[in-house]
Amino acid sequence: MSRTVISTDKAPAAIGTYSQAIKVGDTVYLSGQIPLDPASMELVEGFEAQAVQVFENLKAVAEAAGGSLADIVKLNIFLTDLSNFATVNEVMSRYFQSPYPARAAIGVAALPKGSQVEMDAVLVLA
């Protein structure tokens, strides 16, 4: 089965050996997004702003693939401080409506560039 690279300048450029997303059939695998502003490639400040930026970055890549956040079936959230769990839930509620995607929230020691949050996702295009 062929793979299609998904790329958009509305999300941060890849900072390593990966693509923003790969589409295989109707499934799109979105790489992890950290809260980089795509224009400046700098981290935004504050946890809530970082969570918002990550969702905006995921949204941009999902749209470049021909979908939307509503097409996400699996979301992984990585947090350097699990005390931010309630905030990430509140921010997520601005971007998703029921039925929500399957999800994991995982505490990690560190993330690239000192980010406090990173998310990756799988979406299925209908």
C-alpha cells in the first residue's frame, strides 16, 4: 500500500527525521506536535497556551490531510507535569465534542525543546 507524505506550513516544520504526517489508505498518522509557533518556530509560553498551540498544530496537519480534529480516533498526550491534566482536559473540550477519541495521557520526564506538552494522533478519513 502506498504512503503519502502530508505537509503544511501552517504547522511547525519537522525538526528531525520525520514527516508531519503519513497517510496510508484512509488512515493518517500525525507525528507528535509540540507547542512551536509555526511562523517563528519558538515555543509559546505558559502551559495553557502550549496546549492550545499543540491542538492548533494538530488541526493544521489534519486539515492538510483532508480531515479535521473530529476525524481523530486516537490521541496520545505527553505531559511533563501530570498536575496539568485538568487544564489539558479543559483545553481539549474546546476542540473536541462527543464522541471523543480514544486517548492516553502519559507523564514523561522531558520533551523536545523544553516543551511541557506533546501530542500525536491517528485519524481516519471517511
